[in-house]
Amino acid sequence: MSLPNLLGGSHRSPADAVPAVAPCPAVALYAVAPLRGVEHLVLDDLSAYAQDRGWIVPAGCAITDNGPLDQSPAMRAGWQRVRAAATGPLVHGVVVPSFAHIAYRAADWDGERAWLLEQGLFVVATDPTELQAGLTPEELRA
């Protein structure tokens, strides 16, 4: 498996960049599948990624939407379910194939990124070609 890109990536190793929230952090899995019927393929990969790191996925927290990536996150029912799970103590992070699965447009990503940080969540993009989000460790703690 490849190394992830973490929201707020730094010079430290990915394992160091994930907040120490519990011996076994709980994460939500989220992806946008282009077609119905293939959601399990993406979720299986994300689930294996989380399992390899010792993270757990609570029941109901492996979530997909269908359609194009450029749809507004506010219009995606699945993303709204992830947001609902993230507002409480249920999950400590979100695992996605790439940050574009959360928000494709820069303005949408900026809003979702700010909201995720306000919740104190870490976000991992498993795509090894994903660009760093550019947050500093100080921004993560803020």
C-alpha cells in the first residue's frame, strides 16, 4: 500500500501526523462512485486501508454517493451523513480515495476543509498522487 496524504500533511511521517485520539481511532469511509453497483469496490479498498492501520469503521460509517465528482458536497446525501457522524464522538477521521471526493471545486473544498478542522478530524486521501492540502501542524491544532 502507498502512503496516504493527510489533511495537514507535514514533514513528519503519516503515522505521526494522525492525532492520537485513542488506541484505535474510528474513521468514516467516504467515496463518490461514478456508477451504481460499484460502490463496494471503492469501499473495500478504503476499508482495507483503514484496517491495515488498526482503525475501526463504526456501523453505518462506510458511505458512498453516486454521480460526478463536481457535484456540490451540500447536494450529496452521503456526505451529509458523514458530516452528521463527524459532529459527535463517533469518528475521529475520514478516509477518502482523494480530497476531490469530498469537494471538487476549490471554494467547496475550502469550506469543507475548514469545517473538518473545526470538528478536530483528520482526513486521509489514499491516492498516492494526491497533492498535499498545505496545512501546517499549527493549523491542525487550531
